[in-house]
Amino acid sequence: MARIDYYRILGVSREASDEDIKKAYRKLVFEHHPDRNPEKADAEERIREINVAYEVVGDAEKRRTYDRLSWGMSHAPKPLIRALFFRT
């Protein structure tokens, strides 16, 4: 299974500031929102990925946990990583 990289999804580096992450998130939401891209079939999935990524790296505590765990879990499946951060 593919490794999930929330920083890649947001287009920022691991060293990005909180403000840089927020700016990248807002830009991506503006560009990829389904209402702005009704012709793109994958727009809803893309915005969902962006929102999930921001929910983790946009929150200081979740970001620290993600950073700490993602180094040791570089090949962990997406469902496992998501389970660590989100209630189902």
C-alpha cells in the first residue's frame, strides 16, 4: 500500500510554518473545490484529501504525533495512519 504524506498533499515541506500550511490549504481549497470544478469527477475526493491532510498537519498536537509516527511508519498503509488520527 502507498504511504500517505499529508505534507505532499498540501504542497509544503515538513519544516513549513503553521502560517505557510494554512496559506497552502486555503489556496488548494480555492483551486480544487467541487463547486469551482464541477467538470472534474475527482474534485470531491481531492478536496477530501486536502481537508484530511490539513486536519492533521494544521493542528499542532496532531502534527507532532504524525511527524513522530510517520518516520517510523514510512510504509504504513493509509487506513492505519488515518485510524491513528480520526474516529470512525
